[in-house]
Amino acid sequence: MSATTAHHPHPAHAHQHAPGCGHVAIPHNDHIDYAHDSHLHRVHEDHVDECVNPAHSVHEGHEHQHGLDCGHVAVPHEDHVDYVHDGHRHASHDGHWDDH
């Protein structure tokens, strides 16, 4: 597990995420996230975790403005939208972009 990713088991998750499982697969640091029901899952040992970054991580120097038709995959995530960009996800936050 990545040092920036907290361990948050998703209880009673019977679906097995894997390539071709029907959910959008998103490369994220050292693992793959799967978009499922407006949150992100990652396979961890014999269960699925919510992929959560516990720290506020500003993406410095990011001039690109994500939005409709920006060219990046938009992934609903809790109460906002993440944009997949260069192997990580960006989320708008207080006038800047965060790495999620």
C-alpha cells in the first residue's frame, strides 16, 4: 500500500474488482482504483478498501483547468468530480487543484 493511502476497508463488498469487471479502472500511485457508486475502491489483500488520501495535497503549478471536454476522464468521487491526469486524480479545491 502506498504511504499516502490510508487503509479503509469497505465492508461487505462482494464484487471482485479486476480488469474487465465493468468499472472504470484508474491507475493511482502504486495500485489501480475502480470507480464504483461514486467512490473509489482498491483491491487490498483479500478485501476492498476505499481509496482515501488522508492529507491535503495541493498539486503545485497546475495551470490546466479541468472540466467538460478538457480531455481527461471525469470520475464522480463522493461530493465532487476527480479528473484522471498523468497517473493521478485532480480535484478542484478552493481555487487550486489537489492530488487525490
